[in-house]
Amino acid sequence: MYTVELSKENFGDGEAVLDAGRAAAFEARVAADEFIEPKDWMPEAYRKTLIRQISQHAHSEIVGMLPEGNWLTRAPSLRRKAILLAKIQDECGHGLYLYAAAETLGVSREEMTEALHAGRAKYSTIFNYPTLSWADMGAIGWLVDGAAILNQVPLQRTSYGPYARAMVRICKEESFHQRQGFENMMQLAHGTKAQRKMAQDALNRWWWPSLMMFGPPDDNSPNSAQSMRWRIKRDSNDELRQKFIDVTVPQAEILGLTIPDPELKWNAERGSYDYGKIDWEEFYAVVRGEGPVAKDRLKARVAAWEGQAWVREAALAHAAKQTMKAAA
Amino acid sequence: MMPIWEVFVRSKGGLSHRHVGSVHAADARMALEGARDVYTRRMEGVSLWVVPSAAITASDPGEAAALFEPAADKVYRHPTFYKVPDDVKHI
Ligand SMILES: [Fe+2]
Ligand SMILES: [Fe+2]
């Protein structure tokens, strides 16, 4: 998932006491890797945590279209433009699959949209960085979608049925996103000196924010244990981050690009790469909405929503008129 | 508020339509077009159904036992319940 679980509240277990029997049965089903479906009984805290997690994920897919949309009209070839357009359309689809999954938990699309636009809902911090060059389209596909894949694959087995099914569809489509990004980077890395420089610059800017996509370090991720028990999170943030680094470093070597971390070093004993310190202050600042383009992102979403209100209204008016005509 | 429609896709001729998710749309035509864009961008289907979500009546999970458990003790509805000698063929 793109989304990092943020702004968690602590839920009381009041209803669990009232309904200890159903709660125990629920926990047993989840522990046995059974799927929970929309009409099944579930603890209120599970429902709320899922609504927040799935809607944050959906918002991330939707806001995630903006940094790439920035380069759509300036893609260097028709081939690249068609690919980028298809990828952005997929991200829109991902947002819609996820909104639909969240709606089965009793939250409306309007409520979720409104929470995003009012700044109450979070989305992945990665999309609050600007896309400064064409090479960023390569770096995003390769690194950001690559990180998203590692986050998302385990969620295909998440305990909530509609969420798991949405993740299966999403994962099927993500692999194209990552491969087109890598191919784009490869072309630049094997291109002119200026193109190689552009690719390296993109890697320099996207590397650390990509590592932050896995969320805060495990010792600073307070609700992980409950989410793991509920099977709505299946691997720890640090485990996934390490896995990402281990698979990505050899890819950078093939590209002939340098990962901007002087402390990055193979550790034969661990069978993994050691890496430098992540600037978590920067991460929390971006979470607080201090990302370089955070305000632009929300402004663009609100403008799109409000600017197209007349289309929704016209469609509804047309449908009402057709229904009336049919009745007459 | 846009009504919600449930979307069903027939992946290829000879197979049933299968539920894939939902879309918001003002009317059936718009729901079909939305479903095409959201759920069949990679030749996932040859036919679509859209049904207003409100038109679906679902069974209550609380009644699952009453509805489905009576079938559990009726093993004689399965062919493997019946023993026939090994040398009996074509049965
Ligand atoms: Fe996506
Ligand atoms: Fe993607």
C-alpha cells in the first residue's frame, strides 16, 4: 500500500466487553486466516481502523496521479506518453477499487472525499515531493511503485475480503508500473551524459523518500501489533524496508547509477545491506503537511472536484428526467 | 449523491458473470461506461452487468447456520456415499 498508517487513535474495547462472545469468535476466525466479509459482525475498532487504512490508501492512489500528470503533456515520445497515460489511469482505478472496498464498511464516498479535501485524511508522504524532470517518471515507477508492490503484496491475504480482493487486482497491475519505470531509467542511464545526469539526480531525490514509504521504524509504530493480529498488516515496516533495499541495490548497479547513501554496504553476516540513517524529522514534517508541494496537491484535488460538480449534477438531472419520461 | 452499482464481468464466453466491485453513476448507461473503464482495461471481460446495489438482497451471516448447515448431514446426496464393487464399471 502507498499509505503509511498514521494518526492512529486508540480505541477502547468497550463493545468487546459487552460482546465478548462475538469478539472471541471474530478473533478466532481472523487468527485462522479466514476472511471477514461486509455483513459479518466485526469489532468497531477493526471497522474504524480499516476505514482509515483503506481510505488513506485510496487517497494516495488518487493524489498519486498528480506528480505524474505533471509530465503527461511533455512526455518525450508518443510511446512514453501512451504508457504514462495508461499508468495514471491504473492509479485512478486503484483509488476507485479501494474507495469501493471502504464503502462496504459503511463510510460514503462523499465522506471520504470531504475528509481528504478538508485535510483531515492522510495520504502517502511520497506524493508531496515535486516531479522536477522527466527522469522522475522513471524513478517513480521504479522506486515508488516498487516500494508500493512490496507493501501491497502481503495485503492480498489481508483479513477483510473486499480489501484483499482489491489488492489482488492492484498487484496484478503494479508490475507494469515498475517495469516501465525501470525501462525509462535504463534508457536515460544508457543515454547521453546529460540524460545520465538527469537519471542520477532523480535517484538522488527519490531514494530516501521511497525508504520512508514503509513508515516509521518498528519501535516507533505503536499500533502495529494489533494490526498484525487482525491481519490488516502482515509484515513489519523495517522488514519490508530492508527487503526493498536488498532487491533495489543490484538493480541500481545494473543501471550504473549510485544510490545516495555513503553508508550503504553489503553485510555478509546478515545477508542484507546495511544502510544509513533515515531523516525521520523530514518524514514527520511531510506528514504534518510541510512537504514541498503539499498545498498544491490538495488545491488541485479540490479544484478538480469543485470544477466538475456541474457534470455530476447534470448527469443526475438527466437520469431523473429519463426516469420520469419512462414513467409517463 | 451518485447511486452505487455492483459490477459483474463475464471474463470469456461460456463462463458466468462474476462480481468484481462497484461504481458510482447517475444511470445504467453511465454505470456501464464507468465499469468498462474501471474493471476491464486489460481485456478482463467480454460482457458486463451493472445492478443497482440497493436492488440486491443478501442473506444474513447470522442465519448462515440455519441456511447452510442442514446440508452437512446429508452425505447421501453425494455419489461417494454409495459403495459398489470394484469390478462394476461405468457407474
Ligand atoms: Fe497504484
Ligand atoms: Fe502504481
